[in-house]
Amino acid sequence: MDIFFEQYFDFDVMRENFSDVLDAFWTTIQLALISGVLALLLGLILALLRAAPGRRMLPVRGLAIAYIDLFRGVPLLLVVLLISGSFPFLDFLPEWLRAPDMLGKPDIFWYGVLSIALTYGAYYAEVYRAGLEAVPLGQSEAAHSLGMSHTVALRHVIVPQAIRKVIPPMLNDFIALMKDTSLVQVIGVVEVVKAGREVQAETFNSSALTLAAVLFVLVTIPLARIVDRQISRQQMLTQRGVL
Amino acid sequence: MNKRFLLFLLTALLLLVGTALAACGDDDDDDGGGGGTDTTAADFDTLESGTLTVGSDIPYAPFEFGDPPEYKGFDVELVNAIADNLGLEVKFVKTPFDVIFRNLAQGGKFDMVASSTTITPEREKVVAFSDPYFVADQSLMIKKGSDIKTVDDVAGKIVGAQLGTTGAAFAKDETDAGEVRTYDLVDDAFKALQTGQVEAVINDCPISKYAERSKPDLEVVAKIPTGENYGFAFEKGNDALIEAVNGALDEVKQDGTYDEIFEKWVGSDPCESIVESE
């Protein structure tokens, strides 16, 4: 049992490597925020494409469904490896896309962002879909009878209500996304878990990993609490009979 | 059959399969009372009596690679020869390099580590080493067409290495590299070199030289004479086993077996002809 505490709770090791681990955690946060925003946007687009009405839109719906199936089916780690391994060789891509060195972040960072956004976009698409379907049919009927076109009805009536309904699962997926950023370490991005492992390899002590876990929890728990409060406030305002 | 019964059956089946797999997966190793039966060996213990359990980061060609259970390579054959000498069977346990010393030091996982491991003072704080059995240098590998020729040329550039190796330590402490990227497997570092994500790889010379065979677009352009010694690693305090292995290593060197293995896997020093770079 002593070995356990020595290995995972050595405060000297934690202190000595604190700034390295913290720097890497900042990378984790950046990865999560940028990929998260992109995934949210992509997911909404996919969900709307998937729900496009009419026979003419059948190929569009089909493509959206195929995309969602593909990226929900392939593990994120594989997507990361496939993208970073293949992009440099895809001649038809312009140079800035093949080895994107933008905003001071190296190409591997952007491969990571792309992989996470593409994958979580698929998950978010399904969450949006559930939200859209949960909006009562009466809403769109009323909108149409008021003369709104499909697009206008979506923008002003349906989508706002849908989004409000799906905030909890959205948040869950975002927390999952934030944890999944650790997968990009395999292509060389030093995010917080990798930083912990580098300390482990050099000091033969695993306490930096414990530190990484603490940092994660420090961020995800307050996030969850904030949104819990948002939900109950919203419920109080919009639903009768709920206290 | 109704739905509920079906669900119950499925759950029961899964639990059953799961338990069965768990039960036959791990063979519980009891404390070995296995002794050496050889003339030079003192009495030593191994985790499993009669077997030398060896941890190794496989693949790291040409020292340890191939498919289980018959791995190939310099370390593999040398370990086999030593174990033979001591009257022991060998069991290799694949372990990632970045945790190999930690796992060894914690005890209970393997008797010894044979993984092209360099003897360093930092490592000697947590594990004990046998006598050196190989002299290696680090090397600088680039993709053909690069204008990096010496270690000084990597200043400000991105260098790749394997996590936890002396190559990674050298890159971080002794070069002016702009960034040192560590990878779990050395092959990942080579791959990154091929795709241009890193501009050089610093790794043990024999391994990088061997990799040139399967990756003709990569080239070892300079040798970094660190004169590192590989040693087998043991749990600290396991003196009896260390002594036995040292004895066996000595005999293997003297009876020509070592030279045979060296000739087969390393040949004439592949790194001899490479330009030295300070």
C-alpha cells in the first residue's frame, strides 16, 4: 500500500513538474474548446441536412446518415492516426491544409482538432436530432400556418426550442470530448496526459498522472454544476407546475 | 420464450464468458523456489520456478521483435543463451518502454528486463543492472533530402524520439532542438520523420540503422558517440539473480555464443562508418 502512495501521491514530484503539467492542460483546454465549437456547428448542419424534407433531398439525407454512421462507428483514435498519417500524402489538398501550421500551433494540433470535430460532430448530430424531434409537431404546423417557410420556421421556432432541450446531453458529450482529447498524444501533441507520462518516464513515478486527473476533475465538475443550475432555472421559467 | 427470460439468459451468458476468460487469462505466479542448477550460479529465485520472466518493449528491431512466442533478435537470443546456461526456460512479457523500469522496480511482474536498456545513473536509482553486454551510440536520422547533417543543425527544429529513452533525454538536454516529440513506439517516430512531422529522430544507432532497410527514404546521417552500455535490469536487491546472470553472460561471451549472436544481428559494426557528430 505504501508503494501506491509513493507512486501516485508524491507531492514533491507533483510540485516540481506542476508548471509543465499545467501548460499541457492549457493545450487540452484549447483542443477541447476549438474542437467542441466546430463539432457543435458541424453537428447542427448534419442534423438539419438529415432532417431535410422532401423527395428531392433524399441524397442529402442519405449522405448525412452515411457520414454520421461512419464517424460514430470508427474509434476516434483510429481517425486521429488515419488523418495524421495520410494527410501529408494527399496531393490534391493545398499545402496549407496538408500540413497546417496555423496560429502558432503545429500541424499535429490541427489534425487532432479535425479528428475530434469530425467524430463528435456525428455524435452531436444525433443529439440535435433528438432535440428537433422532441419539439412538438404543433410548433412547426403553427409556424407554417403563420406563413413562415421551412427555413424561417427552423431558425426562429424549431431550432431554439430544440437546443434548449438538449443542453444536458450536449454537455455530457462535451465532457466526453474533453477527456478524449488525450488521444491525440499518439501523434505527438503534448496534452496533459502525455505530459504526465513524460514525467513518469523520466522520474519513474506516476504522481504527475494523478495531478492530471485532479486538473480534469477541477474543470468538469463545476461545468456540470453550472449547467444543472441553468436547466432548473429554465424549467422554472418555461414549465408550469415545476418548482 | 418471452423477452425478459431472453434478456436474463443473455446477461447470464455474458457473465459466464467474462468469468471464464478472466480465470484462464492470468496464471497466478507463486513465489518461485527455482534455483539454478549450474556450477557458477548461486542460489537465486525467480517469480516462476524454472522460468526466467523477462520484460521487454517489443518491437525494437533488431534487438527484440517478431511474433510471440518465438521472438527474434539480439536481446532475445542472448537471453535465451543465458537462461539455457542457468537451466531456465524463458518467458517474454511485452511491456511499453515508458513504464518498464517502474514495473520492474515494483516487483512481481518480471525477473529481469532485456530491452536495449542503457545503464544510466538515474535508472540505477530505481533498478539494478547486470554487467554491460553491448556498446551503442545514439544516432541522428533524417529523411533523405534534408539539409541536417550534424546534431548542431537540429537547433530550433522538431526532433522525434521514443518516450523514456536515452535518445529522448539527449535530445532534450544536449541539443538545441526547438521541440522534442516523444512517441510510444520508435516506429511511430520513424513514421513521423517520413511524413515530415519531425525533422530528425535521435535513437540508438543499431536500431535506426536497421530501420533503414525497411524505410529507404530515411538515413542515419550522424553518429552521436555517447558510448552507452546496454545492461539487463533487475529489481534492486536481487543480487543472487544478478550474479547468476553475470556469470552466465561471461560464459556465453567466452564460449563464442555471444560472437555468433552479434554476427547474426549486428554484423560488422553498422555504425562504424558513420560520421561522428559531437
